[in-house]
Amino acid sequence: MDGAHQISTAADVTTNASDVLNYTMMLDQSAANSGNHSKQALVDAGYCSEANLAAAADRKNEPGTDTSMATGRLTYDEQVSATPRGRIPQDATARERMARKLRTKPGRAAYSRRKAIAEPVSGQIMTCQDGCELLCGGNGARGEGRLLAACHNLRKIFRQAGTAGPAAARA
């Protein structure tokens, strides 16, 4: 997602019960569609796995994508615990390092932006475009999901361009 305009840079529908298998695929699709790698990726706990935490570390080094990945879910009224003081233990796992990163002030600020970037897009597609029930079958559902994302993007672009239309945006 583009944080400034809520434009989807990648969209897909899969039969996977969890998003774990889609982390690198979605980042690669976003880079191919937008022409550049994201500087930041904010992903929920559905993507958290040891393989994805390792891939996130690799992506931090190579294309420079800084990933904030939730390591678990909080209950409704549960608060994030304070950041422990001192150095990170040498034997800390990748999951523990990510959890600690998200408990820092910059980590909390970055991840909280996800609520204003990704979640509204899902809600708008479900509400405005009746995207709750997709066609049956993998290809039909995938095609309809991508069409809904494209229509959402066109709506955002049209609203950004104003009532004068796309010609005014080019001027």
C-alpha cells in the first residue's frame, strides 16, 4: 500500500489459511508493479514465521526494506509491554528481536500507521464495492480480488485528481 494515498501496490487472493507464504511474494509484486522496492513494510502477525523474519532481515540489507512484523496478537484490552532496558541479549531469536523492535517508540509509531494505511482499504473494498464474497474457484476469486483492488485504486486516483478529472492531474 502507498501510505500517502491508500493505493494498493499489490493484491492477490490465495487458498492459504495464513499469510505466511505470501510475504516475499507480495513485496516482490509491489516492487514489480511500482518500479521500486518499498522502504517500509508493515505486516500483521499472519505473516510471522522464522522464514519470513529471516527474509525480512535479508530485505533490510539488500533492497533496504525495513519490515515491522507483528509477532503475535493482543487481546482487546491488552497493552504492549514496555521496552526492556539494556542491550538485546546475544542469544535472542529473530522473533524476540522483532518483538522488541515493535515495543520501541519508533517501532510502535511505525506499526500504528498500518491501521491508517492497510485496514481502511480492506474496509472500503468490503463496504463500497461489496467485496465480501468473491467468485468460486481460485482463478475467479483471484481475478475478482485484483479487479476490486484496481477499482479501489481508480476511485482514489479520481478523487485525488479532483472533479476536473485526470486531464487536470497531468497539467
